[in-house]
Amino acid sequence: MQIRARAPLRISFGGGGTDVPPYCDERGGAVLSATINRHAYATLLPGGESFAVKSLDYDASISYNLSEDFVYDGQLDLAKGVIDHFRKSHRFESGMEILLHNDAPPGSGLGSSSAITVALIGALAEQLHQPMDAYQIAETAYNIERIEVGQIGGKQDQYAAAFGGFNFIEFSEGKTVVNALRLPRDTVFELEYRLVFAYLGGKRIFSKILENQVENVKTGNESALHAMDELKRLAHEMKNALLLGELAKFGGLLNDAWENKKKMAEGITNQRIDETYNAAMKAGAIGGKITGVGGGGFMFFVCDPTRRHAVQEALKSADCQLINFNFVEEGVRAWRVK
């Protein structure tokens, strides 16, 4: 009996970066995000004498004996962390083979790493008949990634993948609250129409960017802290604009957020990103941003509906790959396969 699980990827509209400690612990963070119809998958095949994991995207694999200590060496470390977390609380009589796959390219900025972690937790919980709600799955994923494995990063991706849908997520020290937004379908459809997604590619150095961001908070960099405070405030305004269906205002706030995001840390933007952004704005975009930490990956833009085609053509001319996404409401889901 195979077990398969999937968790959706996300786009972050506003507040990204305020979910990264120590900022969110000291000043509180807020993020507005939504999940899309791209997923991370984990397939679990119980049995055997080892824990074997294979990434179908990276063509990478690892294998450990049942009692062997995992070595965190950058090779599928999050999968090791999930397995190790569960084997400390459950006695596995036999091993398992795990296959991992992601709908988005590596370095997309769509929260794919955390979605993989959430999907694998969902699969193991299903195998062990261990009920876990979305909060428990997200909190377990965060603890595995940031504490047990020790990877630097924020808190929003695990909650977005576990819950699914449009969410306004608030962070404080020791507490995360997910506020689900029930948007009218007309608003969702219109937002999908006005959004244009472009894949820039490029090598993202997100760990270095995050290190710079964390250091700016620790040293009290006034410019960076002010930008993050503004991002948090704008996330609240963007949430209200969405709830009211004010999409032109939403696009303008997105532009304001991008201007502040660039001030958080060195490396968030570069010449190619700036040139692409300016080309889209000149063609009729109202606002846009990079989907993740920065440096590359996906960008998206909210457009004047009469200028959507012009924005798409401008992005093509900038050597970007256009991608169509739709929003999805369901979070992580696991099922058994005969």
C-alpha cells in the first residue's frame, strides 16, 4: 500500500520577511498569501531495511540503515529531518522508500521546500494513523526546518502549505494565527485575470539574503527596520483592499510593498529584476514583486485589465517565461494508493 500526499505552493502578496525571526518575535509579523495550483508531492512506500529518499527533480538520493544517525550535509536534509523527527517518537519496524517531486522549478520562490516538508509530514502521519490538524503540521514543519535541521528562514511557507487558500497570517513570539480570507469568487476570478506571472530564472542566493536581513534586524539597521514595519502595515492594507474587491488599490499597494522590500537586505533585487519590473510597469502594470526572498525566480504583476496583453508582451521581450496559475483553497492532503 502506497501513501501519497501533496501540499500547495504559494505566492506571498505582502509582508514577506516580517515572518523571519528575530523580527517577528520582537515586533510582530504579518503576511498575506494565497496558494496556487502547483504542488509538492511525497510518495511513501513502506517496507525494506533502510530509509531511502529520492528527489525526482534533483535526481538526488540518500539511504540510511534503520538505526543509523542522519548526517545533515545539504543532501535532502529536510526529508532526513522529517524522518528523524518521527522515528524518535515512533518505532519503525521496517524502513521505507520516499519519492519527492515538485511542480515548480528549483529556486522558484514559491515556498516549494516547505511544501515538500509539509507533504512528507502529511504522508507519515497518514502511515502512522496519527491525526494532525493544519496547525500541528505547520508547527511541526517549522520546528523541523528551523530548529532540528537548522536552516535559516521564515514561518509563512509551512502555514500556507498546510492550510491552503487566501490567508492573512500573524506572527509573534511563540504564536502564529492564521486568518482565512473568504473572498467572493468574482474577486478571485478577477484577480486571476489581472495577474501576470513571469519566470525570470537565475540563481537565487536566498540564504545570504536572509542572513543579511537577520543581521540588519539584530544590529538595529533603521532603514531595514522601517521598511519591514512598512511591509507589515501594507500587508494589513492589502488584506482590506482584497476583502473589498479594490484590485486597482491592491496593485498600487503591491508596488509600495516592493519598494520597501528592496530595502530589507542587499541582494533582493538586481539589474535584471529592476529592468523587468520597469518594463512591466511601463507597459501597464500597477504593481508587482518577486515571489520569494529575492534574487530571482518568479515575479508577478497586477495589471490594468486593458493593458494585460501589453504587459505580457513586455515580459516576453524581457526574455521571461509566462506561466499561468490559478488559486486553490485546499491545503495538505494525504491518501492511500492500492
